Amino acid sequence: MAKHIFVTGGVVSGLGKGLTASALGMLLRSRGVRVTMQKLDPYLNVDPGTMNPFEHGEVYVTGDGGETDLDLGHYERFVDTDLTRDSNATTGSIYSAVIAAERRGDYLGRTVQVIPHITDEIKRRIARLATDDVDVVITEVGGTVGDIEILPFLEAIRQFRLDVGRENVFFLHVTLVPFIGPSGEQKTKPTQHSVTELRSRGIQPDAIVCRSEQPLSTELKRKISNLCDLDVEAVVNAADASSIYMIPLVLHEEGLDEAVCRHLRLHTGPLALNDWRELVGRIESADRPVRIGIVGKYVSLPDAYLSVVESLNHSAFHFGAKLQLEWIQAEHIEGMLAASRLADLDGIVIPGGFGQRGIEGKIAAAGYAREHKLPCLGLCLGMQVMTIEYARSVLGLEGANSTEFDPASAHPVIDLMETQRRVTDLGGTMRLGNYIAELREGSQVHAAYGASVVKERHRHRYEFNPRYRGRFDDGDFVCSGVSPDNRLVEFIELRSHPFWIATQAHPEFRSRPNEPAPLFRELMRAALGRAEQRTLDLLEVAPAGTDNRSNRNAPPSADPPMVREALTIGAVGADS
Ligand code: GLN
């Protein structure tokens, strides 16, 4: 029978509960334990698919097309497993199921209540992950103890322990031990209060992970152990780490996995952490500088691009590169100011997104990258804007656009497919989850993947318009990956460019710390090449009046007049 670990959080949100849960999952997996993970979210949305990225961060897409919380991305990356939509349940989805059952008459006329009906549904969601091929289910409860919405979840996990037996359940509580400047002290009171709150719901934690800026003293741990009625070994400290990938090592040194295995009577194999230690070693010793820009709309909330950032990190780890990320607000580079913002970069990513805002800036960035041989990776919307840019600037298709942004476009190079057009409910029209693409032999994408057939996750409505495929067949632009029926374009690239590659998919959802997604890895390789060239350029003595930024890959005279003008304006557009 599977064992269960429940992770709750106290004091404040944003403590890294999801990362703590993921790191614990990774440690158990490294002992040979078969782990799966899930997140219970107390909000009322049925799933995060409709939530604003500015508010909720990235929507993480699972292989089966679930639109889920971004913590599932951490789970997959740390535990190196593919999850499904079942790994994310919200209050909204739980109530929907219960209300639908009530309408069907399943409750035989009884009064339907939070306890037991909602709590039973929560327990059902937890239990359904405990399949025969799983040893441990880690369930993170979103929100913070003390929130009104969290109560049914706490009640459900309390009952769950009673249902399956104490030795099969481990309660882990994540809290904050703040440092109060004026008194120069770390304070345990918030932890005590939050454990008291948890206990008032009938849950005594089996371990506490105390987040802190600086390490806790043994004395302070003893104090917490005493006040919260826990063995001192069960008080684990996770002080701020410079990389999230260090957290498993910190938790292991603090004895968390040992405490969990002891309590759950898990007889595991030896811990195999060598690969992970090696990864952390590479992160710590990274010294090849590289500057990558993310040209997006939601750049004021970097969590909106969490998986893109992690994929770039994984690629940087691969090459021992020290990644410097530049957040570029797409709107700020509208009006051909791309050069002033992009000239000093080694590569750019144009990520996914919805809606018109910033589109012209992204198109300008794609154009700048194309003309200046700046490595550029387009993801989903990124592929669409690169297609539009090429249509307008190279193929001379004036007014080319996506019908998402200009329904009356003279050249709708990106459009809804016939099947999507017939559906009126927008939620029903998305292409979601895994789709297969066949890659063209000899293409850069084929070389990057080292495979002819690949599977990537999708989340979009619009597609490369098949009516324009012939127009793009100009000897340079290549549709290097297509759906097996050859109707949908999945990857594009340029023969004449070192790296101007895009995909309709979201490969960022499948990148792992020790195995970066192939297109990100190759973007990083190209960007590092450019960075190293930049260093060599700087070492050369530049004749007076020469601009080193622009002479890397194209002579300054090759700049179109508008771009040359922009180059003299100076850096603008830094996102506030
Ligand atoms: N808005 C575009 C579409 O719906 C792209 C979506 C995305 O980038 N995820 O097709």
C-alpha cells in the first residue's frame, strides 16, 4: 500500500512549499522509492487555465493536456516523472464534481455538505494517485494554514491519516523563521503560532521545515522542537540557497529524508545522489558568461515564464555557463527599437502568450535576430510571430498577421483551423497536451533532437496556415517538423541562420536539470558561441568610431537605416 506525505505551509505564502515537496520527492526517488506528487489548490477556479499569468504565473501543461499549477513543473523537474491532470485538484473542480453528483441524484436525497461530501471527494482525489506502481504520494496543500478556504483540505488530510493508519502518513509543515533586524534575532513565534493553528485542526506535524535567511542555531532548533512537540531531528532548516537545485542536498544534510523513511517505515535502497551533487557542482562552478533575453509580455512577473527560465538554466548547467537573464518588455521595443535593446545579447527567446499587446515588438525582435544572426528561439506564439515577420519582411506579404490579432488580415499566415473555427466555446478549442511531430532529415531541429519523431506538449488555438506553406518554400525557410498527417507545422527554421528556430509546441515543459530540452540546449550552444566571439571582438583593438556591438556578425553598413538610427539612441526599454 502506498504511503502518503502531506505538505502544508504556515506564516506566509511564497515560502517554497512546492520546492520543498519536490526536493523531498527527489530524495526519496534517489533512494529507489517510486514517488508521485500532487497539488491541492484551495481556489475556486476549476483549473488555472483561465487565470491571468500576471496573477498566477505560468500555466503548466501536462502530457495529457491538463492545465495545471506551476508547482507541477517543479515536481516533474525534481522527481523526473511525467504527471497527469490528476495531480492537480482545485476547490472549484472538487465542488463541480460534488454538485454534478448531486444533480445526478447520486446522494439519494441526502443533504450534501462540506463534511463529509466535499472532504470525501478530496480524499478520493488523494487516494486515486496511490496506484499499485507508486510507493509514496506527496500531496502539497496550497495556501497557508489559517486561510478560510484551506479548512476542508486540512480536515480531509486529518481524516485520511485516520483512514489509512498513522504509520502510513507523514505531515510536513513548512514555516518561516524571520530575522528581525533591530533586535538582531531570528524569531520562532510565527512557527509556534502556525503549528498551534494546525493542531487546532487536529494535525500534529511530524516534521517542520523552517525557512530562514541565515542558518538556524541548534539552540533555536531545540526551542522549536520543545515548543512544537517534535524530536529535534524533525526540525529541519532550509536556509536560503543560491540555486533551487541545492535544496535536496540541504534537506538531506538536515536529515529530512531519513526522518520520513523512519516514520513511514520505508525500507529503501541506498541514496544515490552522485548525479545531483555533480549537477550542483556544475552550477556552483559555472563561469562562461552568456546573456539571454526573454522578449515577453508578462515580464514583470517572471513566474509567468517559469519553465522557460528553468529550461534556460538547465541548458546553462549543461555547458557550465553563467546565465544572465534579461527581461525585455515586448511593448518597449515596438517602433524598430529592437537594436538598442538586443544588440548586446547572445540569444533571445520569444515565449508563448495570448492577446495583441506587445506583438509588434516581438515581431521587431524576431526581425532583428534574423538579420543580425542573433540566436533566437520561438515558442508557440514565438513561432507565430517569427512566421509573420518572415512573411512581411522576406516574402513581401504586406499586412501578414495572425487572425488572433487582425481578423481581417490580407495575409492570415497564422489562422484557426477549420475544426477550431466551428467551436464557439473558446475553452474547447485549444490544442492541449502531447502531439507528435515528424522532423525533416538534415534539418537543425532534427540534429538537435537526434530523432525523426518527437513528442512535445501544446497549448494554443492558432496554427501556421497551410494555405501559405507553398509561399514559404523559398529555399531558406524550412518547415522542419510537421504533424504526421502533414497538416500542421510544428517546427520552423532558416537554412541561412545559425539558430532562428521556433516550434508551435512548448518544449520548456519537458526540460530536466540534467537533461535540457534539445532546442534550449542548442540555443545555449549558439549563444555561447556568440558570447565567446564577443569577448574576442572586445580583445581586438577597435579602430575609432567602430561599434563593436554591431560588427559581430554583420558589418554596420548592413543595418537597415531605421535600425542604425536606433543603435544611436542608446539602451531603452528596460522593463520597470
Ligand atoms: N495565442 C496563440 C494561440 O492561441 C499562442 C498561444 C501560446 O503561445 N501558448 O495560438
